[in-house]
Amino acid sequence: MNPADTNPVETIRRHIRTVPDWPEPGVQFRDITPLLANPRVFRVLIDQFVHRYFDARPSAIAGLDARGFVIGSVLAYELNVGFVPIRKKGKLPFTTVQESYELEYGSAAVEMHVDAVQHGERVVLIDDLIATGGTMLAGLRLLHKLGAHVIEGAAIVDLPELGGSRRLRDAGLPVYTLVDFAGH
């Protein structure tokens, strides 16, 4: 990061790599690994979320498997709150609740431990990117099953043309993202 950079969102945007035609032709994959690899830019990223949620005082941060773990666990640490992993089906060792969601070619499921949150806890749900919104909607439903109040869904990147952020808002979830990219 150049010290002359004063716009944190543009700094973050510049460190997201676009990989054309991956994982299939026509897809513009938004790769956050260069952002994570640069310690100063990673700090700028986390600071954006810390400043957003510091006064909101969530009880926990729930991160979606897997890149939501990277951002969410660091954010939870900085806010001095607990971290709740929402994992792909079959990865958690204790009693779980499960929620399915649709993919382009089939379905998948996410799970969390039944004791991961308590009724009434205020939770921020976080992932790296919102595309169709299916994973975050499934995470929202899981948290609601356990009685949590999800104060916001957050991500680094929004792909608005895929309609996920709109679907989430239509489901009653406020959404916060730092960067949006046209196309998918």
C-alpha cells in the first residue's frame, strides 16, 4: 500500500485480482488472496469492518465457510466477541442444525453447532463475497433457527448483477459491502 493512498475502499479494490474464465468460461472470479497477502491492506480491510461494527456491539461474528472464517475470526478478535463458524455439511463434530441452499447445478448445505449462539444474541454474518446470496441466506436461516438477531450481512465484494444482495435485502437482512464489481 502506498502511503499516498487515502481512500481505503479503492485501496481494497485495487488488491482484488480478477481471474477470467475461472472456474468455468465466462466467469470473472474475484480473488481476495492478494488483499490478504498484503499486511497493510489486510489491516485496512479489517479496520473498515471494525469501525462499522464497533458501536453496534454485536455479541458474535458468524463467518461462512471458508473465506468468511478469515475475515470473521479477525473481526471477532478485534471487537472482543465470539466467532461462530458456519461450515459445509459434515465438518462439525458436535450436534448441529442444518440449512440447505440451491447451487447452479444442485444443492448444498451448511451447518452450525446447536449451542453456537443464544436466543437474542446480536450477530453479524460475514463472507468474502455476495454472488447469488444463497449461502448467506442459508446462514441467516440457521442463525434465526437458534433465535439470534442478525444485525447485518457483510462482505468485501458484491456482484450486484447476480442479484444476491437484492435477495438478502428482500429477505429483511441489511447488507453492507465495501466493493462492487459489474459482471460476474
